[in-house]
Amino acid sequence: MALPNWPAPHVTMLHELLASGAPFSEIAISINRKFGTSYSRNACIGKAKRLGLSKTNNSPRVARTRVRNNPAKVREVRATRVKFTPAAPMTNEAGIEIKLRDAPVQPLHIGLLELTGENCHYPYGTDHFTFCGQKHLEGFPYCAPHVALTTKG
Ligand SMILES: [Zn+2]
């Protein structure tokens, strides 16, 4: 249930998290966790639009948009983002194993509220998210290995 008007502290937090490059799904989770609200991801997107806020060009969404015209590839990207350390190898419809891509970096697994503009924002996990947290590469929301991971074709 969306509230008609967001209290100022909620808007401030939305602002800060957007500036940090966090995805809307995680913005909603962390605002809800902090204020006991129940904003949906779409509510956060709508509010950001109404405020005239937009995400930075460095968001992971850019990579997803680039592969939109290739359905097989889009599925692989989504699988990579949603399923973390699966118990059994994942396979596609043809029974071919899908290889999860990973970067040669030891993630610090820090929480969303601990993230600063200096940390790599590469997410880990499904229900409970943590972030890589290594020092980000200048001009990117991710560390060098994660920039390489998310920008190569
Ligand atoms: Zn990283």
C-alpha cells in the first residue's frame, strides 16, 4: 500500500540511496527496514520519477539494457543476478549448464546501510543482500574486477 505523501526523512533516504547507485529493489528494502514502511520497488521508482531524480549512468541497468535484444542472454544475466551459489548446477531449457560469472575479488559482504560512495556496490545474495564493499573504481559504482565483470560482453 503506497502512501500518498512520503515523509521528508524517507525522501532524504531515497535521495541518498539513489545517489549511491543502489538498485530500487534494495532502496525499498532498506527504507522499509529503517522506517517500518512497506514501500514497493515500484513505489520507490515512482517517487524518484516524481521528484525528477534519475539514476546515474553507471548503474547495472545499463548492462541489462544492452543485451535486451538477445532473449537468451537476458535470461542468463537475470539468472546470474538472482541465483547465488546454487546447490546444484543450473541448466537452461536445453539442459546445458549455465556458468555463473564471478569476479576475482574477495567481497567484504557489507550491508546496504554501511555502503558509502567509496565502496563497490556489486550485490551478493537473494533475500538478504550484501555488497562487495571493496574500494570502487573512480567513476564507477563497482570495484575494478566487478566493473570488468559487468561491462564485458
Ligand atoms: Zn566489487
